[in-house]
Amino acid sequence: MATKEQYEAALSKAERAGIGSLDTQQRELVQKLYKEAGPRGNRARKVIDGK
């Protein structure tokens, strides 16, 4: 299980540099956040969906 900081770091990197810049583990973390309700889930959906 990843820590809150690892999720935040992966999401921040994806927001700055794009989802393609993430390694496999970070991409999986962002995909898990995608399914969450709330602010982090919303941020992950914006990164993945490109909106």
C-alpha cells in the first residue's frame, strides 16, 4: 500500500509533466486515484482525461 505522500508525488508529477512522464508504479497510483471520490480523484481524472 502506498503512502499519501507517494500518491501526492505521483499526481503532482502527472499534473506538471503529463501522464506519459510517469513510471509504471506512479501511473498505477494515479489510476487508483482516478476511481476515488473527492479532490484527489478529481485531479487524477483531469490529468488522465485531459480536461
